[in-house]
Amino acid sequence: TGTCPKDNYPTSFRSSAGEGESDRSPSATCPDYFRWIHEDLRPWEKTGITREALERANATAIFRLAIINGRIYVEKFREAFQTRDVFTIWGFVQLLRRYPGKIPDLELMFDCVDWPVVKAAEFAGVDQPPPPPLFRYCANDETLDIVFPDWSYWGWAEVNIKPWESLLKELREGNQRTKWIDREPYAYWKGNPTVAETRLDLMKCNLSEVYDWKARLYKQDWVKESKEGYKQSDLASQCHHRYKIYIEGSAWSVSEKYILACDSVTLMVKPHYYDFFTRGMFPGHHYWPVKEDDKCRSIKFAVDWGNLHMRKAQDIGKKASEFVQQELKMDYVYDYMFHLLIQYSKLLRFKPEIPQNSTELCSEAMACPRDGNERKFMMESLVKRPAETGPCAMPPPYDPASFYSVLKRRQSTTSRIEQWESKYWRKQNKTGS
């Protein structure tokens, strides 16, 4: 049926600590990247979020989502690309099943388009109003959009990418098929190059009769793949090179987590965007930075360096896959959503209401009318019972000194690697190789 039943799922959970305590104890301290929640919400720290500010986010939002008394109501404004909105909303619904009765009443606006739109410069003046709070999948240093886990954590039906929990297990098993040392000693990338100039530029680094930049690059044809049953796009079977390239598309790319999960060294072409977890990663530790304006030489140096310093290279690949397996497991994806929504709700300066033109949504109303991959992935990612432990404990905000040291560490490591690269090419040019 298309309606939401009233009493077929717990609306709260009993404390495992005993009758006298309403909250369960947190299972662990959250990963460090949770600290960025404080930074993302800082623009509203002094003013709070008014009804007027929220309504301004309607300019580009795909939908408004309200949580009232533990139930979800959605007012849709525009069509989203594919089923991004559907699986994003499904994620909210599953969060409430995981932590029933724990999310306070709130209203938010969500935009499912790739690129962020809330420009910080437009709200920088003393007389400027606070920015509209707008949730989306990524942001950059010039924007104030609030980052949130993307739809693919619950599955990407159109391209047959399974929900993250299932896929993470497959990626772990895929990693074990070929040891790093036995993998192809090149940098691999497979994707759609036509979505961005920078990707078309990357394709120039492919193997040619003239030169070998140590990159092996392939175009992903999703139309062809869908006709052939996605035989060539199984992500767990793409961990067969020592190095994998991550490059943004029109903005950040969903592919990032799949690439990082591979045990291969991620060669990250200088990114302009971040999603909710990437700010917890560091160059030289989790990935190898690649210059955007000199990709081919940068990639060749990275591969040559890694093949010469194999233990260090292996360690970088391992650190990234451990980060993804341990700190980006689905438990933490839900906990990030939980803490972000809790902190967001504290900023609201109005009483959230059920939107006039909204529809109540729940697992039954969303999954039952669907078929194919959409229904399959929904059933696969369905939260079947409330969590047995509470969400992880939220870490405190950065103080100015620790915030600066995070930025400094990122910058200084990248600079050091660029110096090595310059030295390498000076030497190459001298020897003529």
C-alpha cells in the first residue's frame, strides 16, 4: 500500500542500561571527520536558522523534508536526476528506523544537484542576512552548502551499484584476490570523461605509441553496460592495479569511496570539492596528490615513486582502505546523519510543521510500489530493527590552533610531494629519459 502504518515499528527504544536511563551509552567516539559538522553549521551559530532563511533555500532545493513526531513528510519542488532524491529520502527513513524517537522535529531543504550554490561571499558583509541552510552532497571552500551522505549509500539503481553495506563487504573480498605487489604497476581509471574538461584532459595521459605516462585509462559507457548486464563495471573486480586515479566530474564524484576502498594507492587529482568524509583524509597518508594542471607528469612520477618505494606506497593504499572500511562503515554514515541533524535542529528558531503540500513517507510507502533494482536495493538497505547501541560520541569542535594544524598538515605534505616531483623531472630531463 502507499500509506504508512501507524504501529508496526518501534517509535522509541528501551534503554539497555536499565529503566532509569532514557539514553543508551554511545558505542565509541565518532571518527575525527565528524568535527566538520560544527564547521558546516557555524554560519548560523550566532543567528540561528529562521523560517525566512529556510524558505530562501527553496530557490534551488529539490525537496523539503520535515521530521515531526518521528515521522517523515516530504514536499517535492522539482525533479531530481534519476532517483537521487528517492534514495536520499530513503536514507532519512532508514535513519529513523535505526534511531526511532531520537531525531527531534525539524525541517530542511535538500538539493540533489552536484555543484554547491550557496556562495559564502554573498553573505560575508555585516548587513547581509544569514545564508539559506541548504543540504547537498558536496561543497567547496567558496560555498556554505551543508554536506550530507549521498544517495548511493543506499544503492544507485540506474547503474547497478549496490548499497554501501553490501558493496563494502565485496570490496574487502575483492581486495584479497590480488596482493598489491602482484597488481599491474600502473595507474587505472575508468569513468565518463565527457562530463568535465579536466577528465578529457586526463585522457591525454593514456598509453600511446609516443609515450607511456604509466596510466591506463578507460571510458565507461553506461548505456552499453546496461545492455550487457554490467559485466564490465563490477566495482569489486576493479582492484587489479597498484594505483587508481580519482578525478572530479562536474563536481565531486560518487566514485571516490569505491576508489579509496581498493588497497591501491589513490592518485587524487587536486580536488575542488569535499563531501562529508573526505576532510578526514590527508595527502601522503591516505592518498597521493596529483597536480591538476600537469596531470600526466604528476601521474608518471607517482607511479615511478610508488614502484620504487613499494612498502611506503602499499601503506598509503592500506591506510585509505582501512579508513573506508572502519571509519566509513554504514554505522558511521548513519551516525554522521544523526549528529548533523541533532546539531542542525538546535539552530532552528521556529516550530517545525508538516508542510502543506507534503506526503508522509516510510519504508512501506516507498518500497512497495517499486520494482527492479530500486526495490531490490531498498530491501537490501532496509534497517530491520533499532540499533542495539547508541550513536558514537560526537567529538568537540576544532579550536583555532588544531584547525590551523589540520590545514597546515595538508598543505605542507602536498608541497613536499610537489618538490620531490620537480626534482624527479629535472633529473629526467638531464638524463633525457
